[in-house]
Amino acid sequence: MHNCIKVTPIYVVLIFNNRYVRWEIFKNYQTLIDVLDLIKIKYKIINCVVEIYGEIITNYYSKIKSHMLEKSKNGLDIHIYTENTTIPKEN
């Protein structure tokens, strides 16, 4: 028998400095390291603080889905705090 892993999208709203908002889609098996990589590469932010539901994140190896309050939902808000005053526009 084949073991199939169901891959579902997780819609993440990135909120930068409580001002700029961007939407991204991740897969349910991805971790917060993947979110950090995206922030570094796409948004050119190296140093930042990540907060989910009022909790500052220190374990970036946890899966994104583990931070969702309602496991039946497929969305999550992630607050990013940085000294950058502007965030690059969408391409």
C-alpha cells in the first residue's frame, strides 16, 4: 500500500510592525523556519521578532500548523516586528 500524506495549504497573514500586511501560502508540513526564510529572502528582513497569538516565538522548528488555535481552520496571523520602516511591495 502507498502511504499518502495529505498536503493542505495554510494561509498565513504576515503583519509587519502592525502596519503592512501580506498574504502567503504554506503547506501543512512546513515549519516556522520556512516562514523565516521567506521573510529573509522575499522581504529582505534579517533581524525580527515573530509573535503568534501574543507569544514571542523561540522554537522555529515547530510546524506552522501547531500554532493554530483552531486545528480545523487553515489560516494564521503572524506578527513580525522589525526595525525596517518599509516592507518591499508585492511583485
